Amino acid sequence: MRKIRIFTYNILRKLKDEYSVINDTLIAVMNFFGRNKVKIQGKRNQIISRGGVWRKRCVINITGNHNIIKLEKGVRLEHVTINIYGNHNRIYLSERVLMKDGEFYIEDDGNSIVIGKDTALCGKVQLSCIEGTGIKIGNDCLFSSEIIFRTGDSHSVVDMEGNRLNQSKDIILEDHVWVGSRVTVLKGVKISANSVIAAGSVVTRKFENINVAIGGNPAKIIKREINWTRERI
């Protein structure tokens, strides 16, 4: 029975060569053979994928209207949870994005999470957006595990007159950034290209310089004029 499931699931993936909106029937079939779970409550929500997308034991929960999840060719997701609560939100994964044991969490309206091509998120990564903010991750980035990205604090910090002090803000990672294990990246952060975030760092501000290593709590530049490669040379 297991061999039949795998064979049939592979055939279904090969048949999806162009963009298509997954209808209710196909969602049910993909859930069965890939052991995925999809629950959608609302109107005009779409899961759009291209040929070669692979999902295994993933959970998608959408509550709201006009939300879009778009997966480009070659995306690989395993044990990934996507939670969307709100309207007009977007998740876009470019070609050959790999994610394992990760979570997308979106709350409120008009948020977006975009991940560039050939980026790998290797384990226990949480990407969280609220209040109409965005997380943008560039091409060819590499994430270790136990990493948290949060564009907001979930609750308000106010001054003595009741004015809010902790507005939610976008997070941007440019191309070719390596994020070490147990890193936390908070609202308003920007990391420029060809950089490294050291393990255990808490990043709270923008770093405009390219080719730097940052580390610490709060993170600061600890080395300049560096780059990195996936190969052990």
C-alpha cells in the first residue's frame, strides 16, 4: 500500500507542470498521499504551486479572505506549518526553496513573507508577521535551526500618556546571508548581502555594511570583509 501511495503521489506532482490553483478535490488527494493537512475558512484563498513542488506532512491553516500561498518550481517543504489569520496576506517561496521543521505565522491583514530562490531553512525556523508588515529573505541564504524572526511584539508598550512605543516593522535579509543556530531577529532589522549572523545572536537593528559577521546580544559587527560558502574548502 505504501508503494502505491508513493507512486501515485509522484504521478500527481509530475502532472502539475504549470501554475494551477489547487481546488478542493486535488487538496484532498494531495493531503492523503503526502500526509498533509489543509484547513481553509473564508473566501478566495488560494494555494498556487508549480510543477515539482513537494510537500510532506505539512499543515496549512487559513482563516480569512483573499490570502495567497504561492510555491515556485522545486520548492521542498517537510514538517512545515503555515498559519494565516487575517485578510490579503501573502506567502511566496521562490524556486528551490527548502524548509524543514519550520513555521510561518501571520496575523492581521496585509502581511507578506517572501523567500528568494535557492534559500535553505534547515530546521525549527519560525517566521512571524503581524500588523501589515513583511519578512523578505533574499536568494541563496542559509538558515541553521532554532531561529526566530518576528516583525512585532504581539502586545503594546506605551509611554505614560498611552502612546504606543513598539510599532511593528519589516525585516529584510539581502542575498547570501548565513544565519547561525539559536538566532533571534526582531522588528526593523536589515542584514546586508554576504554576511553571517553568529550563533546565539539577538539582532535588533539595521546593518547596512555588506560582507560582515555580526554577533552578540544585542548583535554588533564582530568582523568585516568576510564572505562564506556552503562548501568546506
